[in-house]
Amino acid sequence: MQSFRTEIENPVVERDIIELANKIELFHNGKIDEEKFRSLRLARGVYGQRQHGVQMIRIKLPYGKVLSKQLRRIADVSDEYSRGRLHITTRQDIQIHYVDLDRTPELWAELERDEVTLREACGNTVRNVTASETAGIDIGEPFDVSPYADAVFKFFLRNPICQEMGRKFKVSFSASDADTGLSYMHDLGFIAKIQNGTRGFKVMLAGGLGSQPRHADVLYEFLPSDKIIPVMEGVLRIFDRHGERKSRAKARVKFLVKDIGLEAFKQLVDEEQAAIEYKSVPIDTNSYPISKPVEVAIPNVELVDVATFNKWKATNIVPQKQEGYVAIGIKVLLGDFYTDKARLLADLVETFAAGEIRLTLRQNILIPFVKEELLPFFYQELSKLGFTELGYNKAVDITACPGTDTCNLGIASSTGIAEELERVIKAEYPQYLDNEDLIIKISGCMNACGQHTMANIGFQGMSIRTSDKLVAPALQVLLGGGNKGNGNGIFADKVVKVPSRRGPEALRRILNDYEANAKGKPFVDYYLEQGQKYFYDFLTDLSDVSNLTQEDFIDWGTNEKYVKAIGVGECAGVVIDLVSTLFLESEEKIELAEQSFEDKVYSAAVYHAYSSMVNSAKAILISEDISVNTQAGIISQFDAEFVETNRVRLGVTFSELVYQIKNNAPTKEFAENYIESAKVFLSNVKVFRAETQKVAS
């Protein structure tokens, strides 16, 4: 541990990393419950892999912006701790796989040397804040959303209100009404607007994908930019308090809003503002570091194949609002590239562009601020790296999650079928190299990490059973999803389930029909015109499992017979007293509250004290086999079971004690009193627990 302590300049980050190392040791020694340890490591970007004994590490890269020095650092870390492969996700992160759990603290420390974090990349936290990859260069944008996305990322990182929510929380920023940040499928989505000369955002709430996709509601048609952080804090506090915690399948914001209604939720958020320290948080856009392209002589380049170069320019170049500059799109097959190429790319953009790349929502790379005169040179250099494949963000550019390659939840291969479908399009439908309207996405399971439910043509990994109970890999075919812009989207319909080996034939039939009959209409409009049954009728024979061949029982990308299995991958732990673990956690939260109080961060101090009290109450409820599924439920149930029956005497109800948090601003005086209340409450319930155990024995 000493080896990385001295190299971390930020003491907060240093404590984080040392805490992870300590908790790993406690877990190995059976002193931390497995579930608690899982929650802690996930919030530090350490995710169990399908393969036993190794971890996937998710590197959090806000709005996909990566500086050259950061890319080189990530490449070094991947070589040292992993296998040299980098995977771009649909949330603009980078993942590396096959990492030893015990080495994750030092890996994290290495990344932080160039201000790259793992913190809250996974777990029940605010995940990576995503944004349009063209932010700052977009011809159609009213202003650059990057400083606002950056401010949100920094404000909520390590913020106590969002460390242990019932489920994850996803936020996006869209540069313009084109809504390339996909606001309608996020917990909170912000679309840049200007109203009466004031910068602000249209705000979308409670969208989501997964097995039950939900279109986000409009929370505000226009919200001034200084209000986005206070509103988001209110949303998070309400979600933390009232969100489901028992059933993970119902624990997203979309289910809470669906249950209580948009207006009721909005009222709770408005009422919560009284307890929020900052009623206005202006974003200082002037201090945000602006990308500055380098001034460089134009190298003399003689292209051998001018025709292919021109095709590349037609499919892979993105116009910029800055005169004389363009952005170059790199199509990255399945989001996977390697560290040797990453370093060369980092050097290239540092020397000849603006020293940064953008990771995209479609698992690609965008290089901004390339002088138009440098395009022949960039084409030549990128060709050496294999980075000039045609079709950036076009139909041939298929999005896919890792699926059964590494993910615990994968049911069928997504990467294998994606490669085959791209091969089919290139070979049989070359005209789709130029098609921007057709979007194909693939997920290995219903959780929709590949975003298949919002695609024009989507495939979801499943399994299918024959009459003699044999199991084969399958694909659910979904059609008709799409982004209509300005916060409006359509989710795809489930049309038919087919054995995976018939996926390419399903795609051929869909494309052939579209070619023959759409008459130039976008696929979304054509699908709506024809209807679900139309497509079901000419695909349904592919779902017949009475005539499967041996090949049908072998999934794409493998030579082995298919076995439906959800990988284990998560380290086993020794089961210990969960009540004791919760009490220990409550003590830690009080320590955090006192530290925050000393640092004069009174809002954080108050929230840590609140979390301690709720945690302590949960411990006593669990000790008597009383199950609750929300923080609000814990508070009311504790009153019913212990306070109203006089088993625990507080002088007030537990609700009155705890809910001071929503009725008081986080002043120094209130924070001091509230922390003391949390300490007294923890002491009381520990005494109650000890006496109960004594009677029982």
C-alpha cells in the first residue's frame, strides 16, 4: 500500500484508494459481508467478471473526453494489470478485463496520476455523465454543454447523497435538439436551449431501457443552467429516500415516478429545495479548459488510392462549427482496440490536432479539431493503425455489449453475431456504408447495455428450448425504435424470437423488404406504416425450432455447444452477522459526518448523519426479520415496530428525528445537532440490540 500512498497528491483520492485496499483485506478475512463488499467495490469501478477470480475495471471518462496523456496512462495500466485490450462502452467509458482484485488499488492509483478515476463507474451511484460527442464543435448547438456536464460530474462525485442508492442513476447532455445524447432514455436528460438570451436546458426525467423501457417525462421545458445542479440534487435525494431497495428489478427512478406520478414526484423535489444548501449553482464556463488545436506545418502526402480516401471522407468526416476544422470519426469494431494503437493515436492527436479524443455512445472514437488540409495526412497515419474503416455512425456500424464474452449476465453472444451482421452488410448491402438512418444494436441480455430497445433493428440475446428440451442460443428481433429529436424517442417492438444462427437471415429479409418497398422513407417511419404484424408474418417461419441443425446449438464466436449459464465470477465471502456490519457502517458514516463538519462541508455532514440513522434503524429491523424496501419504509416501520410500542424510547418519533433533514437548511448549527442525534440514536439501538440478544440467550 505504501507504494502508491506517496504518489497521490489529492488526499481525498488517497483515502479512497487506501480504503479499497483495506476493505479487500477485510473481505478476504471474512470480516465484511459479501453484499456490502460488492456494493463498495462496484462504487469503485470494480465489477465481477463471468470468468472466476478476475474483475472487469470500468474507467469513468465524463462525456467521453480523453486527453492524450490520459489515453497513454490508460494504455500503460491495461498492459500492466490486464491484457492490453481497451473496450469502449455505450456510456463513453473504457473497460479493461481480467484484472486481479488485489491489484485494483494500485491500478487505480496509477490512473489518478493523470486524473482518471474509477470512482462511481459502477454500482448504485450516479454513473458516468454522458454527452453528445460533438459538444463544443456541433454546428447545430446553441452553446457547448461540456462545461455543464463537467460541473455535474464533479459536484456529485463522492457526494454522500448518491453513494448507496437503490439503483444506478444515469445522466446525459445533448448538444442540440438532435438529442444525440439520447435524453429520453435517461434518468435525467438535459437538452441545450437558449430562452430570452439565457442559457438553460429542457429537462427529461425517468427514462430507461432494460426489460421495461420507459420514455422520459418532461420535467421542465426550460430550466436555467444555474438550477440544474439543485434540481438534480433534489431528484437524487427523493430517489434515495423513496426508491425501491428490495427488488432490483423495480429500483430505478422510472418505477418510482410511474408509481407516484410525475406531479407528485416534482412536488417532492420542489419541497426538498428547502434542505439543499445551494439554491443556485452558476457554472463558470470561462474556467473550463477549451481545446486548442495546434499550429503545425502541413506534411506533404501522396495518396496511393484517392478513390478510397474520398469514400472515407464521405463516410467518416464530421463537420465542425469552427471554420477550417473537421472531426474524424473512427469506426471501432465492437468498441475494442489495443494499447499499442492507443498510444500512437494519442501521439498523433497531440502533435497534429487538439490533444484529445472523444469516445462516442456508439463505441467509436471522434478526433476533433483536425485542419481540413491535414486530412490526407491523417488518412495515411490512421490507415497504418487500421483506423480508416468506412462507415462511422452508419448502418454498418453496429453497437454491441460484451455479452457472453465477459459479462455475468450474458445469455447469448452479442459480439459474435455483431461481427457476422457487419460482414453481411458489407458484402451484400454495400450501399449501407453511407446510410445514417439505419441503426442496429445488439445486447446479450434484457438489460440493454447494447441499447437494442431504442434501435431501428435490435437483437437481444436469449435462449430457446426445443420440444425435446434441448437449449439453443436465440435472438429476440426488435424493430421500429429510434430518436426523433428534442427529447422524443420510440422504443422498438418485439417482433419474433429466432435461433441465433438465423439472425443474419432475419436481417436479410428485413433489409430486402425495406429496399423493395420503403421508397426512401426512414426505417422508423416505414416500420410504423407497415406495423408489427407485417414484419412478424415474413419472419415467423424463422422461429420454428422443430428443424434445428447441430450448428444451431453453437453460438456465434465459439465452436462449443451452447450452454445457458449466467457466469459466477463474483468472489465468494464468508457469511457474517449482517446486523453487526450495518452497525459498523453506521459508525463509519458518523466518522464521515464529523470529518465533513470539520471541513465545513455541512451539507455532506448532514447527509452522512442521515444515512447513519437510517442504516442503524435498518439493522434493528433486520434483527427481527422485518423486511422493508425503501428508506422511507425503514423510517415509518421503525416507528411502528419500536417507537410506538415503547420498545425504543427517543422522546420524539423516529420520523420527526430523521426528517429534520428535509426541513432545515444545512447550517453549521443544524449539522452539529443532527450529528449528535445520529450518535445518540446509534448508541440507543446498539444497547437495545444487546439487551434483546441477552434475553434471547
